[in-house]
Amino acid sequence: MKILGIGSPFGHDASAALLIDGEVVAAAEEERFTRSKHAVGQAPVNAIRFCLKQAGIKPSDIEMVAYPWSYQALLEKRAEYFWRTIFTKPSRAYKKFFNCRRELAGQERFLKSTLEETGIVMDKVSVKWVEHHLAHAASSFYLSGADEAAVMSIDGGGEITATLLGHAKDGRINKIKEIPAPDSLGNFYSTMTDYLGFEREDGEYKVMGMAPFGDTAKINFDHIIYWKNKSYHCNDGYVWVTRSRRARFDKVYSKKMVNEFGPERSGDGLSEPYINIAAITQKKLEDMTLLLLDAYLGDILKKCGNLVFAGGCALNVSLNRKLLEHPLVKFLWVQPASHDAGTSLGAAVFAANEAGDKIKPMEHVYLGPEFDDSEIERAVKENGFSFTKEKDIADTASDLIKNDNIVGWFQGRMEWGPRALGNRSILGNPVIKGTADRINEIIKFREKWRPFCPSILKEYAEEIIESKHPSAFMTFSFKVSDKWRNKIPEVVHVDGTARPQIVEEITNPRYYRLLRRFCDKTGIPVLINTSLNRRGEPMVCSPQDAFVMFKESGLKYLAMGDYLIKK
């Protein structure tokens, strides 16, 4: 069956994914085409057109459209939301309870106009409305390859639910516990992201990167988020507050927070109390998630040991390390696009499973557009750069990196999700001190303290991270072994951890060859790998996107297809 998933229904991270007979054949985020981070207010028109083109099918060939929003879920949970918020956020309580029909009409208009713009007639396809958190859950469970698993989906919020815990077995996902907003771990973390001077719903990973520099003992958040009656609770006076309580109209933290902890952080540096606030924010997320796991998923994990995780909070690799360290968790699978962009894929997978398709596990994320050598050569000439066509681009690039050069690496199909995994990457030597600083300062233009990730040859991974657990998608962090910590300092964070991509030849032969050639020349089976983009921009998609970045940054070498482009 040909099923198109589209999303997101909440005005950001628009995307599209296409399944044919249970196999993911294409998936992409709209931001990559429009060059607007998170595609705020945009429909996934370009992403849909790409999916159809990649599969070689016409709009009329689509049999079903899956959409990650459910009117039924809204109706079922609105009373619970109403009674939770009526005394602290009465205007929100009334709007959510009485505006359900209006919300449905808005979703229907968005879906219809999006499909019509891409040539799909809504009345001529079957439409499957999939509950938001079930779409998240489906994106992890059905693509993990596990037959049975404990399920977690945690984000800011869906129709109403902010956290879903469940049990997946026999092809079905059964709910165990739902926690509605405004008790939301995602919104708590985003509020603190806002307060720490980063852009909420984008800079949460920066809070995670800042946290190891701080001391949790110096800040008390027990009155802001706490555990009671087998659930976490958020204080409405601090977390995602109403407009009248905000310190600034465009922020979601409160005047009370400023009075208690001081003004919002500014600048790119590290200082107290902000590093301590980042640390306690991260710890509270980890503590609440582990308490949920113990309270609701322990019996399932004792039986099967498998945990699958999605939702925006699943992109927090430090949290995922804590989950992997839990004695009951033997296997953890995290959807690479766990944020709302991933719900297009999740909705499509959920619908395909219900339709009886056998879902093929996700083995890689190279699901976006690709460009052949003729397209690359034409773009190079149009942009006026000098170039050579290399006999072995991996060998050439490995020489450059060995000799302390930073190389842009543009190959094959673009990655699905926020992580560069060797097709749209900036690569550097992890041994040479100062390489990370140079990338931050002259290419990425971002905070100096931000860490970089390693790509590691599979044959050496266990020795370096002291774990046999798969890590193909940079969704986990691990402690780096003592033996390797000083060998590869540019990819080890201040807390001794790294967020690795373990590279296998079968999934990315050309990138594997580059790593292998670098290892043969240096004895180091690791490269610095960060996304091919600058601060505030989406990862590059096309050759032209790459050349715009190349022109306007300190990057001197770009390995694109078989071509080496030089400044």
C-alpha cells in the first residue's frame, strides 16, 4: 500500500514520509527545501513533492494519507485538561474545552490545502487521523525491529497529552499511562531553554550541552517540578506561564523566575547561576523520566528488556544514556527524527501496520534527495569555484583531514532527522587540539563550548565507548574509555562523554571508506562529524545550498560526489 504521512499539525517542523508496502522509501523535512529553520508556519509541500518524485509515482497513486492529529483524542482528554487548568490558566482551559470543533476545522483546512497544492485530491484518498503520541510511539516501535517493548513518548504536548507510556506487543501499542499538559516535561525544558537565552523548541540541546558545566546542588527546583502520586507535576507559576505572568511577552518563563534566579542569561559564555540552572534542568528531566519508567514500565522491561522512545525529549542523548544505564533496559531504540517532524513517518507507519503491511525496520536514515555528478559539476561551474574530479574522493579527503584540514562532505541522499550522519557533514581530525574551536569559530559561528560528535568505525566502537549497544543515529551518549579519552579530545565533552555514530560499511560504503582510509593513515578510527550548516540554518540539502555556505564561511574544502572543490 502507498501511504503518505504528512505533518506537523502544530505549525512547525513540517515534513513528509512515504511508505510503499511497509518500506520507508522517502522522508524529508520542509525546512531543508525552504531554508527556514523548523519551517514555522509552512506546509510540507516541497517535502511531499520530493517523496513522490523519489518513488517515481504520481499524486493519484497515493492510496492513503496519514496525519498525526486526532479529534477523538482531543475530545477524550479535554475535560481532564479543563479541570487541571481552570484555576491557574482559566482562559486556556475554556479555549481547549469549547474550541474543539474550531480546532478540527483548522486541521482539515490545512490538510486539504496542503494536499491540493501537491496534486492530491483529499476526497479521493483515504485519510487516517492518528493520535499525535501514537504517531510518535509508532515511529519508534514499528521501525525498531522489536517484537515487544515498553513504549515512551515525551514532548511538549500533542492534542492534549504530553507524555504517553505503553506496552507494544503483537503489532499493537496499548496505552498504560497518559499525562496531559500543562504537566509537560517538554514544556518544562523549553521554558528553561527560554530563560537560559536560547531559542525554545530549537536550543534545548544547548541546555543539555551546558549542563555538565554546572552543579545541581546549588539550585533547588523542587517547587518548580516535582513527583507526587506516581506522576510528575509542573508549577504553573513557572512553567510555560500565561501572558500576564511572563517576564517578557515573547518568552514563556515568569516574572517570579526572574525575581528568584535573576535576569535571563545573555551572550554565548558560561557563567553562574546559569550553568547550575542548566544542570538542574537536565537532572529533573532525567529523574522524572526514570521515575515514570520504574512506576509504569518495570514489569514489561523485566519480561522483554526492550524500550522504545520518541517525542522531542527523546533527542536528549544524556537522558538516553541514563535510560541505557537502567538495570532493566537491555535494548533502547530511539527514532532518529524523534521531534515533531518524525510524526509524519510515525503516522504513516501506524496506518500501514493497521492496513496489514509488514513494516521493514529502519536500518539507515538516508531518505532525502541526492544529486548525481552531472548536477554537481553544473552547480560547481555556475558558482565559479576551482575543482578537480578525484579518482578516490575518500582517499583525497582523508589526506586533507589527516593534515589538519576541515572538509565539507556532501554525498548521496540527505539524512532524515537533525543529525548529520556522513552525507551532509563537516569533518575534522579529532586528535589535533583546537580543531573543534576552529569549526565553531570560522565555519559554524556558534558557541565555543559546544561539543562535537565522533563517527567511529564499528570494529573499534566497543573499545572506545565500552558498550556493545548499537548507535547508528547519534541518539545516545556514552562514557569514553580512559584509553581513548586523551587520544580523541576534540570529540569528548567536559563530562567525559561522546555522542557517537557507529559506522558500518553496509549502510554507508563511501563514508565507511573515508573513515577506514583515515584510520589506515593515522591509527585513529574516528572523525569529528558535525552537520553541514551554519548556526541558525537547516542542514544543507542541495549543491547550491552547500555552495552558499561554502562562500560565506571559513570552510576551504568541499568534497561533493567525486569532486573536490577548493577556495
